[in-house]
Amino acid sequence: MFIKMIPTRHLSFIGASSIGVGAIVGGGILALAGTAFAVAGPSAILAFALNGGIALLTALSFAELSVAYPSSGGSYTFAKRALNVRTAFVVGWIVCFASIVAAVLYALGFGVYAVILLKTLWANPPLWLLAGGERLFALFACIIYTILLLKPSRSEGDMATYGKVIVFALLILAGLWALAAKPLELKQNLSPFFTGGLGGLIQAMGFSFIALQGFDLIAAVAGEVKEPSRNLPRSMIVSLLIALAIYLPLLFVVMTVGVEAGSNGHDLMRLGQAEPEALIALAAKRYMGPLGYWLVVVAALLAMLSALRANLFAASRIAQTMAKDGTLPKQLARLNAQGIPVNGLFLSNFIIIIILFLMPNVAAAGAAASLIFLISFALVHGIAILARRRIEPTSLPFKLPLFPLIPSLGGLACMALAAFQGWVVPAAGGIALVWLVLGLGIYGLWLEPRARRTDAAAEILDPSLVQLRGRSPLILVPIANPDNAASLVSVASALIPAKVGRVLLLSVMPKNQVLSPALANTQKVLAKALEASANLKLYPEALTTLADDPWQEMARVAKSHGCESLLLGVNQLSDEVAEGRLSQLFDNLDCDIILLRLPSNWNFTGLKRIIIPIAGGSQHDVLRARLLASLAKEGSYELEFVRVLSEDVTEASATRALRALEQIATEEAWGNAKAKIIQSSNPLEEIIKLASSQDLIVLGSAKRSRPKTKGVGKNIDQGLSIGLFAKAIVQHAPCAVAVISRHED
């Protein structure tokens, strides 16, 4: 039995907003404001405002998707439900890396402020500590927080969030008081406003965009938010508005009373270039004295650690979620006794430490983190456009205004800024490109098979997933024998997602027969099939055609209707059928094919004992996963994966083979299966012997792709030959036999 665990919705609007504000406000502005001023001068405040506009557009797309899919996971969940498993991997891979690079930024930021604190308290610190202190303190913070995250603890995030907001409010109020008491020549301070030109403005946007990231974490915990249709959109927008209400006045204060009297835009740019990380602390010291300086330093240390912890937490949880779906190694999904994904946490920290020593400075880390998040946000905008086309808008409690203008404009802005940032800061673009290429290579060479079978089972267990992806899979079921019509319909019903999958029943009447008897037989066949369909609450489509060659007609109908699968019942497999007609049919089809040899009165829903012989490959695991997921919905059954090895294999080889088989059984049947190794010189005899006590044998045929040369009986090795072993099982096994073949391009 499969039970879907639904998290308790315990977060109110204030609680969800606190998560957003806590993630956004703090480390980013303190670490990157100086870098923004260094390249843009006074127009850095405009860069933050424009970033705020892009972030608000993105938050609207996040809000609609979170309401449409009110479960935890954020961007990765959106991609998994609206697109496909490959795209979900890409999005998850990017988002996970974004959290990792953001953690690098905040670890470095902590190191910078720790060195600032050290230099203030220690008159003559050793040179080696000053030279490498930033990375040493950053490394220390990563290790300590990894250890702290190994055990669950009560969150004190709300208090930390309120504390940070209070500190920033004090800095802003004190700055405005100083401005009112001693008015400066604002025109001189802010002139020239565009000191760094248009290029400097855009570059400042790229450097500092990460400072507004964090509202997406609300989407990541959407499954825990009360009244999601109401609270998710409001909390995302409110958290961003609060962040902007803090950032823009703070930057204005820094530009005015935070610099020496008589300073202009060029002086501000030089100040940012001289001490970018300490700019806000030095500005606060000018108008608040030592108190302002210490407020910023202490707030910065706490904010950097808080943000580091949040991103370490997020990266490990994203990795765990992906591992559960098969898009990352399953080891990353393992939890310790306290429910902590230890392997994901250790791996995330390991990658963070490597990148920590590759990044030249905080500015480069900020640029890389901003670039990665911009790419992931652009993908979210694209998903929002696709999802709206597949979901009835009237069913959405929250809808994007001005659709599709907002997601289109937001996506283009994110991609344009990411492209500019990658060009201006090649290290950031290079790191992002290397990570993406690395991920695609790992997925294609290692992870894809498991991810596809996990996803195939998910589509059967959760049919809404197929609908949200804009698919309506069609399975073609040619029926000529009324005796097996009901059995074929029951299998077809199990192979398609409920409510969204479709079944097409095909009856081919030969042209060269007398019409009346052929029509009577066709009516009998369809009557049996439709009666079985009604009992299963399945409502198939039915098609009757006239053709000289029923095999060619099956191929024609499958192609013209875009069928994903063909379910074909066979009583016997003579040499002519197996190596002639059947091979030709398989060579000419681009869909998955399932052959069934069924005993009379066989019923799919009554299966109790199933064996799956494995020869060592896994090219048919997607179709097997669908079958096993369907069986899981129907009830309990006994399932055994079997592999026959020769008698002369070593004990070590047999042990390795058993472990590999147990892994397949665990992944495809969620641990509800046994694995068995048989050593024999006659595999066929062993399997047929086992079949005497089974209800079904599931076999795989040779992997097939379209051959270069077409024709009956030609290039059988390039196309599909069902194989002597499978043919013998079909002919001699006393139970039902399913031979499955997955097409590969």
C-alpha cells in the first residue's frame, strides 16, 4: 500500500512572510552594496530598484505556480509537475547549485566581516591570518554549520529576522535624522548619478540581484502554509516589498550622510572600490559613531551565518527531494534517525568548500550566485506560461495579471541580465556552464534510467501529473479474438494513467472475406471488449477498419493516432510470426510495444504471483515500472526478480549479481520484491519450472531502434527479433507471459 504523506500546514501568513524576509534581508545587501557602488556609483540604488522590479515579476510567477501546485519543493516541483523528468533534473540541478553558490557568498561574507572584527579588536594580527583569514573563517563557518544541521533544532529564525529588521530600521532612522539635522548638498553627492554609465548600472544589477533572492523559499515550503491560495501570493509580495522598503532608504542614507561632506559620485565609486565589503559599516560609523559601526558588523556576522545556514539547508533538501525522484543518486535521499539528509548535507558542504577556494572574492561569488538564480527564475517564468495553458484559469485562486506579458517580460529580463553577467564576469559564467555540462553528463550516463522508471511509476500513481504535463497517452489494443478481449482491456487499463490516459480498440476486417461473417465476429469482439471496459470504468475509443494486411494496418493506425504504446495479444509465436510479420511491425513503429500470451479467463486484477527474469540489462525498466505501479494500486502480490547464471561462476560474482538484482527490486518495486539467483546450465528450463507456480512472467525483448534497411525479415538484429529465449517462454510457459519492448531513438 502506498500512502502519500501530506505535511501539516502550520505556517500562517506572518510565518510565511517571516521566512521570506529572513532569507532576503541581511547578508546580501551588506556583502554586495559596496560592490554595486564600486561599478555604478550613485546609480547603484537604481540597480537595486530595477532588481526589485524583476524580483516582483518573478514572485508573481512563483505565486501562481505555488497556488497551482501547493506542495513543497519550489522550482524543482514546478518543473517536475508541469514538464518532464529531464527538465525537472535541469531545474533542480541549477536551483541546488544556486543555493550552494549563495552559501559560498555568505560564507565569504562572514569571513570578510570576521577579519574586519579581528582587525578592530587585535592591534597587530599576524599577516598570514590577514592574508588568508577570510577563507579560513568561511571554512570554519561551513564546517560548524554542517555539524549543527546534523541534528534538528528549534528554529529561532523569527527572532533573528525581527532583530535584523530592527537593526536596519535603526540605521535608516539615524541616517535620516542626521540628514535632517545637517542637510547636505544632495545634488553634489549624487552627481554624476550614472557615474559608471549604463554598463555599470547593469553590472551592478547582476552583482546584487542575489540580495533580493529568498522569496522563492516560501514556494519551497508551500506544502506547510495555511490557506495557500491566499497566503502564498501575499507573503511573497509582502516579503519583497519589506526588503525594498529597507534596502532603498538604507542605500540613500549611505549615499548621503554615509560619505564625507563634499563627496560626489566619483568619490562614492572609489570608496566602494577601496572597501566594498565594509562600505555600509564605515558609512554607519560616519553618522552614528562607533555604535553604528558595531551594529553593522554584528548584524552582518549574524546575517551571513543565518543565510549560510538557510542555503546549506536548502541545498541538502533539494538534493534529497531529487534523490527520492531518482534524478540524483539514491544515497542522497537517506535520512538519519533524526530525519536529516546527512549524505546530502555532507555533499553540499563539500562542493561549497571546493568553490569557496575557487572564487576570487565576494564580488565574484555574488555574480555567480546572481547568475544562477537568474537562470532558474527565467525557467520558472517559462514554466508559468506552459502551466497556464494546461490548467483551466478559472480553477486558479490566484492568477498572474496581464498574462502572458508579466512572465514573458520577467523571463526575458532574467535571461538578459544573466547573459550580461556571464559576459562581464567570465568566472561566473564559466562556473555555471561547467556545472550545467557536468550535470547533463552525469544524468545522461548514470541517472536517467532510474529517474525515468521512477517518473513512469509516479504517472501511474498520480494521474494528475500526466494531465499537468499536457499529455494524454494513447495505447492501441488490436483485438481479434473475443476470448482474450477482456484480459487485454484489463491490462491496457492498468498501463495508462487513470482518467487522462486513453485506449483505442482496433478491429481489422480483411477485405478478402465475406463481409457479413467478418462483421459479426467484429461486433462480438467489440462487445466483449466494451463490456470489460465498462466493468473497469474505462471508456475506450473503438475503431474498425478494412485492410488486406492487418499487420500493416496496425502500424498505420498507431502512427496516424500518435500512440505511445501498442498492446498486442498473441497465442503462439511461430517462426514466421516472430521473425517475419512481428519483426516488420516492430521495425516500423516508434512506440513501446507489449506482447501478451494469455491463458483463457486470465484476469490482470487477480494476479498474486509474478516473476521477472533479468538478463542483466535495464532497458525495459520504464514499462516494468508502469506495470508494477499498476499492480501496487490493485493490492498485494508476490514479486520476484530472477537471474540465471552459469554453474561455473564464482561465489563472488554470484554475490555481486544478487546485490545488483536486489537494487533493481528495491528501485522498481519499492522494496516489495524478492531477488533470487539461480545457477544452472539451462536457464530456459529453470524459468519454465518457476512459471508453473506463477500467474505472470514479465520478459524484456532486445533493445530496438529504427533500422537503416526496411523489409520483412531484413536486418532483424538492427530492429527487433523477439529472441529465442523469449519465444520459447511464450510457447512453453504455463502462465501468462508479457514481453515488453521500449523504443529508443
